[in-house]
Amino acid sequence: MDVYHTPAAALDSLVARNLLPSSEFLAAARRALGDLAASLRERGGRAAAQPWGVLKIAKGGSDGRGTALSGGCDSELVLFLTCFKSYEDQHVRRAEILSELQTLLQSWWQKPIHGLSFEFPRQDRPGVLQFRLASLDLKHWMDVSLVPAFDALGEGCLALSRLGVSLGVRQSFQFG
């Protein structure tokens, strides 16, 4: 890969060939994360399952920003859950919810996604459940963090703001 001698018009293809994860891996990993999100929305809150539901899921990390690079990348899924009534409640119930999420993940992976492997690494970040999706040849992987969170803005707040409804926040700024 000789960036210095590559014409400007050819830089996009150079980056795609040498720096981006394979499109097959990204498609499989994104399909897996979409399936996981649907599973969490469906299972959380069912009477026979967990006594909580998923209000919304926010995606972050290099995969969420579209800046994933070849080899390893990361993805964060922030799960806004119905069971948290305050930040204090989130702090108190964090271990319980993470344990339930790990059980749900193990159950979810009983139907593996073609072309991917799944593993739980050592959990070294408090308040986060981590797992890894990897290509079967181990050339590409995605470290995924599930972050249960209290929805401080309230259910539907984001939808209202997209419609132009005022949230009571004053937007007059003075510079000078």
C-alpha cells in the first residue's frame, strides 16, 4: 500500500481494499446485532422472561460511526430500559441486569449467525457486558459492549424533538 504515490481519485478504492473490514464480515456482524436488538426488544418485558423492556437502543463505537477498520472494530449498544427509574436505580440494579443480559445473550446465540463465532471475553468494564463477534477465519472481529442505561430524557423525547416540538430548553446564546 503506497499512499504517497496513489492519485487522489484512487484513494477511496485504496482505503476500501486495505483498511476496511470485509463487506461480508460487516454484513454478518450488523445482521447479528440487528437480530440481537430485535431479540432484546421481544424478550425483555415478557411475563415469563425479564421484568423490563427496551425503550430504545442507541448505537455507537467505530461500527456505529462508520469508521470501522480492518482487523478489529467496536460497537456499543446503549439499551435504555424500562426498569430504571433514576440514575441511582440504574447503579443499584446494574449487576442484576447485566447477569440477565448475559443469560439472554447465551440463549440468543443458540441459533448462530452464519460466518461468525461468538465469545465472552473477560469482563473488565463495570456497568458493561462485553462480547466478541469474529469471522470464522479470525481475520476480522467486532468487540460489542451492551450498556444498560436510564432514559433521563424520558420516553418519546427524541421523537418529539425530531418533529420540532419544543422541549422547554431555551436556545438563545450570546457571543461576544
